[in-house]
Amino acid sequence: MEEGQKTNSEQMSSIEIRRRRIREKEKKWRYKIAILSGKGGVGKSTISVNLSVALARRGYRVGLFDADVHGPDVAKMMGIQDPEISTEKMGDHTELVPHETDFGEKTAPIKVLTLGFFVEEDQPIIWRGPVIMKAIWQFLADVKWGELDFFIVDLPPGTGDKVLTVAKSIDLDAALVVTTPQEVSLLDCGKAVSLMRKLGVPYVAVIENMSYLICPHCGGRIYIFGKGGGKKLAEREGVDFLGEIPFDLRVREAGDKGIPIILLEESEVAKALMKLANWLEKKMKEKRPISAAK
Ligand SMILES: Nc1ncnc2c1ncn2[C@@H]1O[C@H](COP(=O)(O)OP(=O)(O)O)[C@@H](O)[C@H]1O
Ligand SMILES: [Mg+2]
């Protein structure tokens, strides 16, 4: 029977079964981190990918779930062209086994799952809301994520249903809200912060991306869109401000090449991303201690 033909109670029970399965699975994920934003195109995926790589480089077991169905760029940014996704029978249901990547042994294997694996790069995703929701449920409940130190979720932009579904399905330890310095992004970022706090996420913080350009001549900082917006917003909301990440053309080039910038060079932007990873690691370990595998 097609999903559309299922009765309401059948659909409810399949959601309930998945919900329970997620509860079981998340016990094996030590720190669950959501990356979100008010708007698209602010660098959520870039930050999710680079954070995952920074943590995996230290030997942590990282799972990266790209839940942004409208811009599933994570596969490309991670350089995954031919994902190896298999399935495994688990009792009464079948689970997907995520693709693993280690950048030629530069990091511990990172488990990656993105809708981008299932759609052609140049095809628009025209799935309707309920189908997208079902895909998100499945990616959380019917995937063999296994034991993880960090489960990182790259959420869709905004504060809509899809974000709520994920945030309510797993007990997040932290929500990092990414903004750019423009007013419009800051405004929406404030809403995302409020939502996460309302949902009881214990650690919420703001990251400002593309904050300034580095002058190629004098090395000075050029704040094209104004300075200090992200910091002010974080202060107003009473959450941590995790710093400014500069705009650097090499970030996009690295993303397009499929080699995350922090693996490439010691640039200012790579340092800012690394600092972010350090801070997150420290904050989470304060909560529940853990030692890295390496
Ligand atoms: N700090 C940065 N400097 C330069 N380009 C960036 C930076 N952060 C992100 N980008 C680029 O901006 C675009 C949008 O970033 P992305 O991470 O896909 O945003 P989102 O996931 O929020 O939609 C990408 O092409 C990415 O490479
Ligand atoms: Mg994205």
C-alpha cells in the first residue's frame, strides 16, 4: 500500500515506531549538535562540514546528517562523488548504512548522509512537504549511525516544520545559529535562537559568518555589512557569541573542490573555524567528559 493510502492511525503508528527507534539510537550519540540559521546561504553547510572535519581530525567519531533538503550541498563540499550506501536488515526493518569518508586517512571516518546522495546535482527537489518530512524521519530512525561522539545536523533554514521535526525528535545538546552581518539575517537569526531556547536546548550560541573581508593590500579588516551585529544579537538573547568568520573566496573554492578549507591551509578563516571547533569541544566536554580516540 502506498504511503498516501495509509489510514491516519497507521501513519501515526509508523511515526511512533520511528520516534521510539530514534530515542534508542540517540543514546549512542554522545553530543548532538544542530547547525541552523534564519536564512539560507549564510554558511550553515560550510560550518557543519568544517566542524565535522575538525572534530574527526582529532579522532572523534562523527556523524554528519544534512537535513537541508532544499540545498543539499554537503556531498559536494565533502568531495563525495560516488556515495557507498548499503542497506542492512535489522530485525523487522531495513536500515541504510551511511557513506564514510576520511579524506585519505586525514581524519577518523566521518559518517555522512545527505539527500544530495539521492538526487542529481542539477535537479531541483520538487518533493512536497509530507514526503520531505518522511525522508527526515527515515534518515534519523532508519539509518545505522552506530556509536558516535558527535552527531551533527545541518538543518534547513528558518524555523519551520522540518526544523521542528528534527529538534523535537532528538535531545539536542547544542544549537549553533549561523548568521551573516546583514539586518535581515540577524532578525531571522533571533527567531531561530528563541525557538531553540523555547525547545529547551541546553546550549545555544550565535556564529557570525562572512563578517569581514581581509584587504589583499594591507591585511586590514573591511566590514562591508557593518560590524558587531551578531555579537549584539547574542548579547540581547543572552547566549554565547562564538566569533566572526571572515569572508574568503577560498572557502567557496574549497567547497566546490570538495576539500574543506580547514584541511587546506592555515588561513585566517581556517583558524576561525578551528577555534569554533575547539570551543564546541570544550563546551560539550564540560557537560559530559570524554577523551578523544587520538
Ligand atoms: N566564510 C566564507 N567565505 C566565503 N564564502 C563562504 C563562506 N562561508 C560560506 N561561503 C560560501 O557561501 C555559499 C553558501 O554557503 P553554504 O554553507 O552552502 O550556506 P547554507 O548552508 O547556509 O545555505 C557557498 O558557496 C559557500 O562556499
Ligand atoms: Mg546548506
